[in-house]
Amino acid sequence: MTGRQRVVLEEVARLTAANGWPPTIRELGEALGISSTNGVRRHLEVLEKKGFITREPGTARGLKVIKETESE
């Protein structure tokens, strides 16, 4: 996992814990300083392929953290 991927994953977990629900792509981008929603999507696609998150298609808040670190 790259450092940036770790930051994205940690931010998803932090926002989910703070709000009680996962962030939208746009909210996550704003929190990370990424202006392009496509940039955020690319990070999430990689994290999903690596097994750190799941995503529910067609749902604005369809993110779920499965594991927070590579050692889990």
C-alpha cells in the first residue's frame, strides 16, 4: 500500500467514525484536497482490489472499510 492509499483509507475510516456513515466521493475528495472525483475513484478502486474496502455500486455512501492495515 502506498502512503497516499493509506491516507485515503484512514480518511474513509475517520469520516465514517465521525459522522456515523461513510463519506461520498466528493466529501472524501474535499477532505483530502483532491479536486477531481475521478482521482478519488481511482484511489478507491485500488483499495477495493487490494481488499481494504468494499463498494456498493449505485450508492452515494456505499463505502465500507474491511481492514485498516496490511497486517490485519
